[in-house]
Amino acid sequence: MDSGNEDALDIIITNVVATFRTRCHLNLRTIALEGINVIYKPEVGKVLMKLRKPKITASIWSSGKIICTGATSEDESKLGARRLARTLQKLGFRVRFSDYKVVNVLAVCSMPFAIRLIDFTKKNRPIASYEPELHPAATYRIKQIKATVQVFSTGSITVTGPNVQTVATAVEQVYPLLFECQKPLRK
């Protein structure tokens, strides 16, 4: 992989999913009645709470487990989770911020070339799969780092992994394979 092309790749993180525990029972009805930016879903047994800055949405269960989605970096996700815990403390719950963990990171990246998906899938057959009737992208799974790469014919890729470092590693691993299968430029 040549360093000139590596600098051109811009990996944009679009979503970070994190979980944490409050180590106390939460009364969802109280949160729904007294909290702000809250949607109560009693049929599912959870409350959705939205924060404006950082822009995250949290799913809150009565057991004290909370899932935060929508952040665009790991730091922003942690800040949002801590801010959410503080909001619950202000509502009168004995919340302790614990077991914080980033569970999923979604990122997009555009290659500077288009890709022949059928060739890419044939060369990487056991790991890559392409079903054009079901989905317009080829799926490439990297089991060692638990990352999944969706490759589109336009050169756009979507990467899902457990953390930001894994996403960057996945892009570095898949780039040479994609470079081999690039479409020739039309004149």
C-alpha cells in the first residue's frame, strides 16, 4: 500500500454504541414523568432519552442497564454516557457510573476508485460474500479482529467493529485487496 493513497483515505465515524450500568434500580415511570427529552415505551419496558450535546440517544431499562447510540467518537460517547448518569442522579436515583464499554463502532470510507465486486468476491471467496439479489454490497468479514466490511461498487465502504482501532485496522487490511480489484478508468 503506498503512503500517498493511504493519506487520501478519510475514515468517518458515524455511530458509536456504548453500554454502562447504574448499579441501582430505575423507576421508568419517574424518569418519563420528570425527565426531559424522554419517550416512555412501557410495552418494551424501556425509556428513550435524548441528549442534545453530545447528540446521543439512550435506551434505559429498569435494571439499570443503559445503551447509548449516536455519538461520533469514543470520547463523545463516554461524555454523553456520564452526562446521562448525572441527569439520572438529578432525578433522585443513586446512580453510580460503572461497567462502561464501547460495544460497536460504525464508520464509512470512500476509496479513490470504483471496485469490481464479482472479482473481489472470487479472489476472497471464503471470507467475502456477494449476493446482488439481496444487497448491493459485498460483505467481507475479518474474524481475527471481529470486523465486518461492506464494499460497494462505487468504492464506498462501511466498516463495523468493536472499537475505533479495529475499524482503522480493517480498512488497512482490506485496502490492498480492493486495490487489486479496482475498475479501470473510463475515457
